Amino acid sequence: MSYHSSTKTTPFMAVYGRDLPPMLRYDDVPTPNANLDELLKDRDGILNELKENLKSAQNRMSKSANKHRRDVVLEIDD
């Protein structure tokens, strides 16, 4: 969960006025409803894909930002 620096809250809290509900993993817990079982498995797949995409985007942004960084050693009176 990320906090916005100017609002000092999460975007979800700013819009809905409450904390984000937890996204629990379904795993393979048996359920009597076959449709629900399929929907939950699909949701878990989508959540995993989103996490991978976010991690990939974060790595790209870090790599891009690090291109412009350099080590600087300063002496007194520089």
C-alpha cells in the first residue's frame, strides 16, 4: 500500500474514506460452487499477473533513474 506524499494517505482512503480491504489468496480451498471456484482462480491469476507487471515497471523505473545518478565525492570547501 502506497501513501501519497501530499495527502499523507493512500489513494483508496482519499476516494472511499476507508482502508483497502485485504486481498486474500484463494489457493485451492474447495468450494461447493463451481462458478465461484473458477472466478476465484481467475482472480488469483490476475492478481499474480498484476504483481509481476508492477514489479517489472518498478525495475524499469529504477534502471532509468539510475542511469542519471553518479557517485560524487566532495571535499571541504568544494
